[in-house]
Amino acid sequence: MKTLTFIKWEFKSLTRLRVILPLVAFMFFTSYLGGELSGVVFVSGENVRLENLASMLGKTGVVSIEGIYLALAFFSAILVPFSLTEELNTGILKYYLSLPISRFKVFLAKFLACYIVLNLTSLTAVYYKMFMTDPRNFFRFLAVSPFYMLQPCLMILLATLFTFSVSLYFSVVSVKAWHASLYSLFTLYSFYTVRLVNPRLRWYLPPYMFFPASTSMTGIFYIMFFSVFLTLSSCYIFVRRLEVA
């Protein structure tokens, strides 16, 4: 079986999960919880008030999508265990061992399928909010300031990688799916809580990428390193569990 075909098959099976629609609806609802600012921001050569779409744009960074981190953490903590831990425990993944595909490709297919679903849902929710907040100026900003309009894409990709890597790790080390969900939620929300309690850590703890983007890249480097390390560790543990199975 070709890797791309297997990834498509995993993606289709993932979208048929019963938890998908409630999680997507929750993500869209939570996208409106991001705080709005007041004042004026300089965007594309003109001063625009922050009450509307401009609150998400400008040289001060993307600020109004920070509330979606909590929904993204919840989404990851539910979706990934349902996709990995349940199949590891029920023995469904043993079927893959009879296919002409390596254990690493099995992990890669599931990783990409979950990551794509999380990113598509998050980006759609964010841009849906941007459009509904100020539909009259949405396409005007898209034409005049395409760079600023695309900022949420990069930020969502980074945020999803972090929340997903944490949920992925607990999914491959846990015995039951609900254990993995609880561990993931506790860890992700703990990062968020510590960050609020101690503002000095705001540049080193997530959700850094949901705050001013014109600052040092140190925080993003630490978060990316942590995310990649967890992902590689999860891959190793996943392959070992399949070998034991």
C-alpha cells in the first residue's frame, strides 16, 4: 500500500468519528471568546480602529485569536486519543501489521491525518470569525494586506503542533483513551495558567504565538523544540508498542 493512499484512508476514517462534529462546533463557538481591543492600529498605510477586523491585524501582531488556544487544546486532547489510544487498546492496529506497510508509515499516516484535521478546523474557525466580525472589510483587507491576513495561518500551525504533540505523547503512553485526554488537558491548561500567573514567562510558554508577533523568536524556538522532541518520542513509543502487539 502506498503511503499517500494510506494517509487518505486514515483521513477519511478520522472524519467519520462521532466526536468530530461536536468538536468542530465547539471550536467555532470558542473562536469568539478572544478578547477585542480598542484604539487605533496602523495597517497598510492607514489608521484603522480596533473594534472590527483590524483587531486581528497590524504590526502589533495577531491578538484576537488567543482564546482559541483553549478550544484547540480540548480538540487535541479528545481527537488524538480517540484515533490512537483506542485503536492500540482494541487491537485494531494489529490489522496494519498484515499490510505491506511499515510501522513508521502507520504512525506518519495517523500523525498527518490528525494534524490536518486540527489545522483545517482551527483556520476555518479563525477566518470565519474574521469574516463575521467585519464582512464589509474582509475582502478589502485581504487585497490590501495579504501578509497580515495570512498571519493566523503560521500561528495556528505552530499552536497546533504544540497542542497536538502533547496529546500525541500521552496517547501513545496511556492505557486508556480517557486517561490520555485528562493528562493532555491538565498539561495544556497548566501551561496556559502558569503563563497567566507569571507574565515573565509569556515569551517561553504557549500560547506565545497568539500574542504580539513582533517580539523575539526565542519563545517560538523553545516551543518548536519541545513539540518536535515530543513528536519523535511518540513515534518511537508507538512503533515499539506495535512491535510488542
